[in-house]
Amino acid sequence: MTQVSIEEHAVADSAAGPYSLTTGPDGALWFTLVHSGRIGRLVPGGEPTSHRLDPACGPTVITPGPDAALWFTEYRAHRIGRITTDGVIDEFSVPTPACGPFGIAAGADGALWFTETAADRIGRITVDGRITEFPLPITGAFPSAITAGDDDAMWFTLNQANALGRIGMDGAVTIHPLPTEAAAPVGIAAGRDGALWFVEIAAGQLGRITPDGKITEFPLPDRTARPHAVTVDSDNTAWFTEWAGNRVGTITPDGSLTVHDLPTPHSEPHGIAVGPDGAVWTALEIGALARITPADSAT
């Protein structure tokens, strides 16, 4: 089993709630502070800074845009936000009221695509703020995370419909039911081989889906771990967080699975991403970001 070194870096107080993180075009980690209404920035090895939003807006998922800015969802304020690398913020209200935007990712068409958890819709926003919404063919689905696939489409999890969805750039939607009932998928990420990885928070499993819809599921050693988010590194290894298990784990395309305990008990890992330094980073709700490297290359 590969050993890892995990270093925690405090970025906020324990009530701020680091949630999602990503690598920006400026060589920094950008992250959301969901409970304090801020966007944070950390250059590995430096000190964190943050930018104030409406304290109650609930910034949730953050992603790089095609315009050298960062884009994020405001789950409680029902807006999409944009922040430049020098801290200029714009916000755009979604036309559907109380839609609960959550996941967001850049698409092959140069726009950002996002999920509307409470409205059974997928949204699209151009870099100048024009929003189009696409209704899903099912109700009560709670669309959650979203990512761009290698097939020029967006793939997303349907947390309450026990399914994955695919939406083309033309708005055409395909639904792929999951084999396990009540699996409640959340995070999803594109692999390097055309397939996508996702996590099933209620079933304690990871899943992999090919572009043609073939699904394989991998049970975790701890089925109560509540896996939350997933990312894929340059070696095509998927990294995931176990929110209730207080662990991070890896799985290779052939299904070889390893998990690692986090140093601080009950740290509540949420988002996970490859950082600008090549290490894997995860957001801990206790107020820190954790940096994860192989034990022999931690420096």
C-alpha cells in the first residue's frame, strides 16, 4: 500500500467551512468558505487571503473558467459568481427562483454549466453573464456535481434520482440509472481515459461510467464512510474524500483501492483537487486545507 504524507494548512476559523477548491490560472488554490460567505486563495507555501461576499450567500463549488477567472455557485443566494485573480467579483442571478445552484464546470463550448438542485434544471452561463436553463426529464432529482467529459458533453450526478445525467452542448439529456438503489451520487470527475468517476455517498461506493453508459461500482472497505467528492490526477488515479470516515482514498482504473486516515479527527473532508504544485489537496470543514503527497516526496 502506498504511504502518503498529509499536511494541514489552516485557512480560516473552524466556523468558516472550507468546502470546494480548485487550481486557478495564477498558480494558486482557490476555495469556497461556505458558512462565512468568502472566497479564499492560497499559494502553496504562502499565507491564505480571502475575498468577502454576502455572508449568507453560501458559496459552494468553484472552478476555473475559460476567461482566466474563477466561477462559483452561491447555493443560498441562487446566483453564479465570478472572481478575477485580482479579486474583482461579479454576481449573476439565475432566472429560476430558489433554484439552489451547486455544481459548476466549464464546457467545451466556452461557457460554464451548472446544476440547479431545487429546480431539476441544468444551467449554462456565458462569460458575459447570459444564462440559459435546460429542464431535466425527471422531477425531484437534485442534480448535484457536474463535470466536462471527453465527449464534448457535461456529465452530472442526480443525487435523489439514483442516476447520472449527460447533457450535450445542444441541450439533449440522457439519463443513466445506477445499479445500486438509493446510492445518492454526489461528486463526479472525468478520467484520462474517457470514462468518468463518481461517488455514491449513501451506498459507500465509487462508480465508473464509460461514455456509452457502462457502469461499474466499487464498494469501499467502510460502507458508512459517505464518500463526497472525487478528482483524477495525471496518472489517471481517482482520489476521493470520505466525509464521515475522515479519510481520503485512491482508486485506479483496475479497481485497486487504498484509503488514508486524516490527521485530525472529525475534520470533515469535502472537496478535493490537484493543486498547482502537483499535490492533491482537500478542503476540511474544520478550517483547513490538507496537502497529500507520497511519503517519499512530501518536501
